[in-house]
Amino acid sequence: MADSITITNNRTGETIEIPLVDGTVSARSWSSLLPGIWFDDPSFSATSGADSAITYLDGEAGLLRYRGYPIEQLAEQTTFLEVAHLLVRDKLPTVTQLKAWQSEIAEASPIHENFHKRILEGFRDDAHAMGVLVSSIAAMSTFWPDSKDIENPEQRRDETTRLIAKMPTMAASAHRRSVGLPYVFPDPELDYTSNFLSMMFKLGDSPYEVDPVLRDALDMLFVLHADHEQNCSTTTARVVGSAHADPYVTVAAAAGALYGPRHGGANEAVLRMLEEIAEFDNVDDFIAGVKTGDRKLMGFGHRVYKNYDPRARIVKDTAHRVFDVTGMNPLLDIALKLEEVALADPYFVDRKLYPNIDFYSGLIYQSMGFPVEMFTVLFTIGRTPGWLAHWDEMLSQDSRIARPRQRYTGPADRDVPSIDVR
Ligand code: SDX
């Protein structure tokens, strides 16, 4: 049986055969048979928009691999900086390469003093940390005008290093500003995640005591968030990057997409949902409200995973290690009850709704002392290497500017009436 499809345009009787290549059919081949006819797929759920060698997902089987390595192994055996190197430099680093990479990142992690004085201090006191971070990332574009040289692979490599290095510094600074604490500058002696925790929580002159269990858990969460194929924010990065915009405004656009509660903002929405449910006995009523369509069970469902999100399983296991240090999060029982009820209820089973990465991650963040407004900021730190890997890959390919077509549903051609008869 041929690995192809044959289609006929019944208007002309013309027929063409199109090969099936890596699970796709070429839209250009279709268009040669159907000039001026577009594929109607508003949320791109049946459309492949990129060729990518970075991440492989199998939603039915619940598989996730970064450059061929299973997420379960990466989460257990590598650090976030090793995974960032894998994503943006296409290989897991050797010991020597990792040391050099750590030095590059440490050297690039400070942000300009003007950032604190003139940009961060311009926000309202109650500004959401994610709004501050998205603006800060875009503002970096004005500090690095050479970043516009996006067709230069060396320049792209430098900007990639800079963004990965500075993201925790900007993130921690957004938090320190919101709680009225003095900024803490990066400490090159600390590893990436310890440095972030120190910049977040250090008080006074004494060094911040990093708990290795919490540091390792957060580092692993960054690994789990590092990339996820053509998700909404990564697609945004590829679209904005296809216009040859600089990497700072490209990553800022991606972070803006991530901020949405349907996407990375879900971890914050889950915590607020659990706090609203508040009592174990309120779970059944809440689930009833979801089934009538009045509410969404935040942290559940996924466009691709129609099985348990493999990352959610790892996060759930990690939660217990964290709670052994921080003490049990009282909202965990409500989350476990929600999961138990939902996984047994036909409403969720029939729609293949399972916990995704955002369902349990917020409980860990809260127990570590992060305010809920920082949850999507943490997702941003993790996803930055993924966005940049896709941005670089897209620019390395013979990519054209992203410009979809539409189905026009507006009024037919008509004359403009003069204002006195409108
Ligand atoms: C992330 O794409 C990625 O890879 C994203 C991500 C990544 O790493 O980048 O994995 C990270 O964004 C995870 C998702 C986090 N978002 C949430 O947890 C928010 C709650 N989830 C939903 O908003 C929803 O599930 C989406 C947005 C995640 C997916 O939406 P889809 O694919 O468009 O699914 P849909 O809206 O078409 O839902 C199909 C059915 C509908 O019911 P019917 O109309 O068939 O009766 O399932 C229902 C939906 O109403 N449904 C839900 C639900 N999610 C879908 N019902 C209740 N609660 C939910 N959470």
C-alpha cells in the first residue's frame, strides 16, 4: 500500500497523489491542485508549522524527549544548565564544556544598574511580576542593539547565552521590587539555581543558606519546563522571530503568550482554584460546576497529551521530597482529591482530561516560599532555552515570514456613505 494520498478536485477532475512524509502532507502540494483554497484550522490543532529536531512528543503514549533523550532520564540525571546546553547547542556537555558553559552564564548574569533604577522602579508597587518580567525582557532589546544582527549565528549564540543568564536575575529583581527588598546581585560562586534562590530570598549581608533538596527540586522543575515542541509560546517565538525581530522582543512576545491562564499562567490559576475550593468537602461541588461548564479544572487537559502528562507524574513525585523539607502543603489533599474524582468521572475520562505539568507545580513553588505571582515567572526561566533553541533553529532553516491566510466572513463590497446619511 502506497504511503501517500490521492485527491481529486471535482471542479476540474484533476487528481494528484501526495506522499505522506513524517506524518505530514505538504500543503503546497494541496495548493497546487486547489489554488486560492485555504485550510481552515483556526487554532492550528491539525497543522504542522515547523520542521524541528529539538523535542519529540507523543500525546497518546505520553512520551516527551529533548533531542532524543527521555524526560524521565534528563530529570533524574542532568541539571538545568546541562539541558539548556543540550537544547541551544545540540548536545549534552562534557565536564569541560559544562564548566565553560557555567562560567559563560555566570559572567553574563548581571543586569545593568539602570535596569533597577530606571526600569523596574517605574512600575506600580502592585505590578504583577510577570508583567514586569515581560517588559524587562523587551527593554533588554534597547541595551543590546547588536542583537538585531539575527542572521549572524555567533551573534545569536551570544544573545542566547545572555538571555539564559539574565532571566533569573531579572526574575528575582521583579520579585524584590514587588516586596520592597533591596536587589541582590548574582554571585558567580553559586550554581545557576542556587544563585537564583539567593537573589530571591537573601536577607542582609550573610550568605543565603541554600537547601540542596529544594535547589535540586527547583532545578529539576526548570528541566521539565525547558521545552515542549510547538506550544503556544514557542509558536509565538517562531512567528515573531520569522519577522527577523531581535531575540529580546521575540522572547518577550513568547513570555507574553505564556502569561495566559490557558498556558503557563495555569500554575498560578491552579493555586487560586485550590485556595478558592479551600476545604476537602467542597471538591465535589466544584467538580459539579466544572461539568456544567461553569468552571475549568485548571491544571487539567492538554492539546497534545491525551494521557497523563509525563512531567506531571515527575512533579507529583518531587512534591513529596519537597514537603519532607518544607512541611506538607495543606492544599495537597484538595489537589489529590480533585485528581482522584476527575480520573474516575466520565466527563473527564471521555474528554481525555488528565493532570498537566501545571497541576502540582504550584504547590511546590508555594511551599518553597514563592508568591503565586512568581509561578509563571519560574516557568519563564525554565522555558527560555526552549524558546531560544526554536528561534535559532527557525533562523537556521530557509524560513519565510509567518503569514497565514483566513476565511473572510465580513460584508461584501459596498460604497462608503457620506457622513450625513450614516
Ligand atoms: C501548558 O501546548 C503545550 O505544550 C503547553 C504546555 C507547555 O509545556 O508548553 O504543556 C504547558 O500550557 C499546559 C496547559 C495548562 N493549561 C491549563 O491547565 C488550563 C486548563 N486547560 C484548558 O484550558 C485546556 O485543556 C487547554 C487550553 C490546555 C487545551 O485546550 P484545547 O486543546 O483547545 O481543548 P478544548 O478546549 O477543545 O477542550 C476539549 C473539551 C471541551 O469540552 P466539550 O466542548 O467537548 O464539551 O474538554 C473540555 C472543553 O470544555 N476541557 C475542560 C478542560 N480542558 C478542556 N473542561 C474542564 N476543565 C478543563 N481544564
